[in-house]
Amino acid sequence: MADDQRLLRAGFRVILDSEPDMRVVGEAADGEAAVDVVRRRRPDVVLMDIRMPGLDGLAAAERILSEPGLRTAVVMLTTFDRDEYVFEALRIGASGFLLKDTPADRLLDAVRVAADGDALLAPSITRRLVERFARAARPDAAGPHPRLAALTAREREVLRLVAGGLSNAEIAAELVLGESTVKTHVARLLSKLGLRDRVQAVVLAYETGFVTPAPDDD
């Protein structure tokens, strides 16, 4: 856990250590210390505050996620759901973005999802922000984006459904496939695209224009 508020770290420690499948193996009060603890302890998941003294949480997360040999997932925590924070967290490969007042069950779910190698896509705020930023950044291009050329037709179909926020089980039902087959397709398309997880796949799908953002509701 990386957060400059000692009381918050203590509260989260109580929640996490009470679970039979979880154990807090280290704490840090700033980004530099967080990177150091991760390098030494190699945890499965880091809960990373965004606003900390010195090296902030986003910069620390980017170091952790880009370091060869580290297989640590990062879930970002903040008291502010500012658009640029959320989108940058997704871009660097964070496996989730939670407000600090999130319910305990959602916090535990985020840790388990991240430890499993997946990403938390459920909150509607994430979908809204991805669409908003991607609408502004999407290039005008005819035909498939070059980065998607290596995907098979089935993998592009799966990518489209992933970008729609569907889980593996929902994609399996939609395409009448086994869930294990869908997991294989997702793993292959992530590998071909050089992406860490399905959150980055959603961002790429919108940025390349492969998926068109829904019209504004106003």
C-alpha cells in the first residue's frame, strides 16, 4: 500500500489482512518508497495513491509497470475522480481506479481482479472517460488501423465486445463460445497488440477508431 496518510493505510490494512487470501507485505508514504518496496518485496498488487509528496503515484506506477521482471499490478486510489487522472492511469496500464471511500467489498474485488491479471472495467465512470478522451484523440482514418492488422476476424470481434465492457462470460454467450476459448482469444489479441490488459485494449479500440463512441446523452 502506498499512501501518505498513515491512518488510511492502517484502515486498509485491517480490511485486507482480514481476508484469508490476502496479506499486506509492505507500505510506503511516497512514490519513491513505493517503487523501492515493490522492487524488494515483489507483491502481486499495489494499492497506489495518486497525490503523494515527491514522486506522485502515477509516475511511481509507470515505473513499476514498465520495469522488466516485475509482475506487479497497480490499482490507483484517489479522493478525486478527475478525468485526466483516470485516463492517465488507464494509459500506463493500471488495473483499476478507485476512490478512497469505495466500499470494502469493491476494494477487495479490485485487488483480486488485479491479482488475477485482469483489470477492473465495471465502473461507469471509466467507460465514460475513455469515450470522452478517445473522441477527441481519435484520428480520421479509412479502414482498419495498422496496429489491428495482425488480428484475426474473430479476435477483432472479441476486441469489439471487450471495448463494449463485456466480461469473458458475456462475450462467450454473445458469440456462442466456451469461456476458456474467449480467454484464449483475449490473451492472443493482447499479446499481438503489445497490451498489458483489457483496459488498455479498450483505450486502443477507441483511440484507433475501431470502436465509435456512443453519442452524448444531452
